[in-house]
Amino acid sequence: MVAPCLTGRFRFYNRLQSQEDFAAVFACNNRSSDELFLFLSKKNGTDIARLGLAISKKYIKKSVDRNRIKRIVRESFRLQKKNLKGIDVVVLLKKEINKRRIKEIKILDTHWEKTTK
């Protein structure tokens, strides 16, 4: 028997992968939003929290900047994963974030708290 990895990595089973998974979360009414992000959440009936990201090219043109935001959101999710058991979350970007504001994404923690309620 192989022991589970306790490194806290963002594993494949913590990702929303299929179109049906995303559609199920989009159909649910649990929302948390501010001027930058829209968080959609839905209970998934398991003990595993899963994350889906929708960071549009419309708002952030450069792939480097889009990937940086994705890394920040994934890391925030990884740190909050223990509190989010059994929840599927999709994070959408609502408007453009300039480079200075990327460092100010501490508001993610308040969204994680709202999704658990």
C-alpha cells in the first residue's frame, strides 16, 4: 500500500476536469463576488475539494500574466483545501487586473470563507 503524499501539492483529483463538472457548478446558485473575482461553488458529495479556473484572454492579454494569476489562485486554494472539503469551486475573473493589483489578491481568503457557508 502506498502512503498518500503529504506535500500539499495541487493534484489532478483536485481539479475540475470535465465540461459536465464545470456545467454543474455554473448551474448552482452559490456565489461570492467582488470587483475582481466571481466564485461559484457547489457541494460535490465527496471529501475532496476541486477547483476550476476560467481566466479569460479578454481581460488579461498576456499568457504570462494569466498564468501568474492562476498560480496565485491555485496556491490560495491549496492552503484553504482543508476547510473546503466536499466543494467544487470555479473562479472567474471579472475585469482586468494590473500588475500592482496582483500582489493585492489577499481578498481570495474572504471568498474561500464564503464558499464554505
